[in-house]
Amino acid sequence: MNLSSNPASALLGANTGRGRVRWGMLALVFFATTLNYIDRAALGILQPVLAKTMQWTAQDYANINFWFQVGYAIGYVAQGRFMDAVGVKRGFALAVLVWSIAAAAHGFASSVFGFMICRFMLGLSEAGNYPACIKTTRLWFPVGERGVAVGIFNAGTNVGAMVTPMLVPFVLAVWGWQQVFWVIGGAGAVWLFFWWRNYHDPDQHPTVSKAELAHIQGAAEPAGEKIAFRDVIRMRATWTFAIGHMLTAPVFWFYLYWLPPYLNQQYQLGISITQLGAPLIVIYLMADIGSIAGGGLSSWLIVRGMRAIPARLVTMLLCGLCIAPIMFVSSAKGLWMAVAYISVAIAAHQAWTANIWSLAMDMAPKNAVASMFGIGGTCSAIGGMFMTQIVGFVLTRSDNNYTLLFTMIPATYFIALVWIWLMHPRAAKPASA
């Protein structure tokens, strides 16, 4: 196969002689992201069981997810700054330790209030994942590889969402719903061992070659002084990213929290691998493909000579066009036609995400990237807070009719794209930085 026809292969093949330590570091953040989404997706899979056991209403479930978003909003901005201050190795380790304990604590909850507390703590700690992943990618990858790298680690969200409908029904059948949370909480300890033993920044890594280090750091800007948080807040790039992310990130949480209940209601599926699990596995497998392909497309455009920011924006426009047909999912004739609509939309969403995150790295100085991403993440979590309440309100008032919700989704991307195009800094730092 011609490498030029495959963006990811072209990048990997072109850099074989430069070492591959950076891809090992990427694997660590990929698996952290996978665990992050197993921890948060388990509740959506268990919702029918817990709703029946604890007599939850649609609004109860919305309120539980709302408190996850509150914790996420607070945690994102705090942890973004924390990662820049203490370094990604220590900061990420602490975040995973706390979120693993919070995930396991769900197994001891016995009321809506108890689940709200657990979700708040989970959101507060899980917010550290993406600032840490973005900072790791910014440290270890040059601009031409960042789109692919972001697409790969962000594919961990979809792997986590695929593993969850296979893991949860099995543990539920063998032990019970409490043990589901204990098992996924314990998995974080395994990741912590490998992270602490293997992760180092590029200039401190014991096995990185001089050639690979030169490739990573070549033409990069000098280290520079630390940037004050008030200066990060004043950056035009910060709000370009933050508002765009706030408009679109909640869509994936809608899928994560409400797809299992929607499919269960619409097509009378049970909570098993063959019934509910199979459609979700197909949907999130497509999301994986979209995440990597979307990041790969913009990276390919950059390798072919397009400037970084236009390459991201062109790719994001294509993503928005692919998302539009989700409006017709409620009128789909049969389960698998609905799965097809949702799969294309969620794949395009993940491709969009890979590019808006890469755009943040393109616009941000490296000493401020986690802080800027933290502010954007807080804004997206606030958007998620509104989303959970809007969804709960619409479903309660419409007797669980999802049509209006699916119709609203495409508009958010085009509004966000116009905002980013109008507001992004025209005098951005060079792409090689």
C-alpha cells in the first residue's frame, strides 16, 4: 500500500528511524483514557437495573449526571493549572488514584444523594485526564504528528465505551452491580503501576534516542517563563477553544449517558452483550475509526503543506456535514438503521474532537497548554451541566421522546465552527512550535 494514501501510516513510516518511545508514552495515556471512560460509562449501562432497584425517575438520573458535570467543571480548570505547575507525571498519577477510589465508592451508594456525591467526586478527579493527555502529547509530539496522536489517545474513549457493555453485564451476572464499580475502580491501580514506572518527560527519559529527541523538539519554541494564569485567561486563543468546546463536547456525554436508555426504550433491548452490547460495540468501534481518521486527515493535510489551523478547520467542516443526518435517527426503520445513523455521527464527533484539541495545542504556548485546556474543559463541563438538565426536562415533558434532542445536535457544530473561524488568532505561533 502506498503510504501517502494513509495519513497515519505515512507519519509512522516516515519516522521509523527516529525512535518510537513517544508512541509508548502515547499508549500510556490511551489506556488511561480507556479506564476514564469505563469508569464513567458503567452507570449508563447499569441505568435500567439501578432505576428499577432504586426507583429512579428520568429527572433523578439527569440530576445524578448533573453533579458529575459540576465536579468536572471545577476539576478541569483546577487540574489544568495543577498539571502545568507540578508536571504531568505526578499530576496524572494523583488524578487516576482519586478517580479510581471514587469509581469504587459507587458500589457503596444506596440512594440518589449517595450517587450524586460519588459522581461529583468522579467528575472532579476524572477532569485531570484530558489536560494531562494533551500536555503529554504536546511534550512528546511535533505539530505534524499531533492530530494522529490526539486521535489515537482519544480513541481510548471509544474503546472504554465498547469494553463497558461487555464487562458490565458479565460482572453483573456473576456478582452484582456493586462489584461492577469495585472491579473498574481496581483497574486504576494497575495503570498507576505502569505509569509511575515508565513515564518521563522527553528530556529526562532514559531510553529516548538523540534522533527522536531532536525530532520532537526540532524547531520548537524556547522553554520560556511560566505564564500567569490571568494571562492565559486573557488569551484570545483560550476563548476560541473554550466556547467551541463548550458547544460540542456535551454531545458525546449525551451519547454516553442516554444512548443505552434510548436504545433500550426504542427497541426493547435487555442489558446483555448480545442485545444492548452489540449495537453499542458497533457504534463505539466506528467512533474509534473516526477519532483516528479525523486526526490523521488534518495531519496529512499539514504534511502536504497546509498550515495547521486551516487544516483543522477544513477537517472540522467535513465532520459537521457528516453529523447532520443524525436528525433522522428517530424515524429509522429498525435498530440497525438507527445504529448506522448514530455510528456515522459519533465517528464524526470524535474526528471533530481530535481536531479541536489539536487546534488548542496549535494556538497555545507549551507552558500554558494544560491551563488553557483546563479552562476549555471547564466551559465544556458547564455546557454539559445545562445539557443534562435540558435532556431531563425534555424527556420528562415529552414522555421520553428523543426526536427534538437528536434534531438539535447538528446545529451545535456549525455554530461552534463559525465561532472558531471568526475568533481564532490570525497571528498564531508557527506550526512547528
